[in-house]
Amino acid sequence: MPLKQSEGFTIMELLTTLAVVGILAGIAVPSFYTTQQSMRVTADTNKFYGLIHYARSAASKTQKSVTLCPEDGQWAKGVYTTFGDCSGTPGSLPDRRTLTFDDQVVVDAAWSADGLTFMPSGAVTSSLAISPIRIGGTSPSVASRQVTLTATGTAKIERLGVGS
């Protein structure tokens, strides 16, 4: 009488497979977290860059000064656009734009709490505008981005190194 072969996996095969899967997951999860944070930094930097361009364009189009204002006087909380200045009730910019930074994003700005005002010519009134604003992640393994504005109102994004 022939012996019947059993079908399935042995306990050793299952344990080996689980060990390999555990090791691969342990390597992949931190990398996934860093990638996710890096994407947040890039997205918020691009949105901020777009908001700068919008404010400059709106000033030129409407022939009125448009100001980029920090939320509650803090650039790290977020940014909005308005006619005039940042004090009191925001002006009636027809297409008011706002940006709230992600919780996992760190914003470091030396820019004035009074905001950045774009003149109808596109130029910026603040002398601090030429100092960069750094947008990075909460993890030191995430590369930061730096947005620099010139006195003429043009903006540039630079990718900084990891831990910068």
C-alpha cells in the first residue's frame, strides 16, 4: 500500500516565510514613512510657490497691491492672500487663496509677520523677501526645500540636502 503524501506547508516553512516577511517589512516601513514625509514637503512647497505666483499675478492683473499674509502672524501656521495689508479684516480679493501647511511639515521663515506685499509692477515691498523660507519635514532624513524671493518678486525653489 503506497503512502499518502500530505499537502501543505511544514511549520518550519511557515516560520521561515514569516521571518523573511517580517524582515522586509521592517526595512520597508521606515523608508515608506520618509517617502511620505518627503512628498508632503514637496507638495506644500509647490503650493506655497504657486501662491506666490498667484499673488504677484493678481497684483499685476488688478493693478492693486496684493499681500501674502501669515495666519495669525506666523508663517508656519499657513498663508493667505488679500488686498492691502494683513491687519484687520482681509480685503475682498475676488479669488482669495489660502494655504495651511501639513502637520508633518516644519516652516522656518525670517519673513515679517506683516506679510509680503506685491506691487502692481510685480515687485515686493519687504526687504526681508530676499531671505529664504525653509520648508522641511519633522524627520532629519527628509530633504528640505527652500523658497527664495527676489526684490522683483520672482521666486525660486531649491532642494536642500537631508538634515538641512
